[in-house]
Amino acid sequence: MAWLYIIYSEQLNKFYVGIIQESLEIRLNAHNQGKYGKGKFTATVNDWEIKLTIQCDDYAHATRLEKKIKRMKSRTYIENLMKYKELREKILNQTR
């Protein structure tokens, strides 16, 4: 099983979109501990919090979903995904 996740840093006032197959808590701790390298975006702060998770059919589906969201390059789109269930369902179906 794979998941798409969106985390948010208040310090940066930014969202980060990623995908996982393992535990979300382990991944969040890794982001907050800077385990992905000092030059990496999420390693610059340690206040990341989970804002949204979406269960995907498989890893390939999660990858397509992540790419679609990132291509939007829109904070408003991410905020609307968190707010509207029907938008999440629509994008899930589009990326299947």
C-alpha cells in the first residue's frame, strides 16, 4: 500500500508533497530530524506537521498523484485538496 502525504511547516509557511510505502510517522520524524540531508528543503526546519494523507492503489498510483499535484504549483490547490473531499476523489480517479 502507498500513501501520498502533504506536510506543512509554519516556520517556512510552505507545504511539501511526498509519497511513502512505509510508516508515515517514521517519515515525518525523518523530515523533522533533517535525515534527508542538510541541503534538502525539508531539512531546513523541524516543525513539519501532517496536513493530509491520501491512500493510493499502489506506488505507481501514488507517484502519478504526486506528480499531478506538484505540476499544479499552487498553494491554493493544495489547500482546496485539504478542504474538499470531492476534489480529492476527482484527482484520485484522474490518476488511476
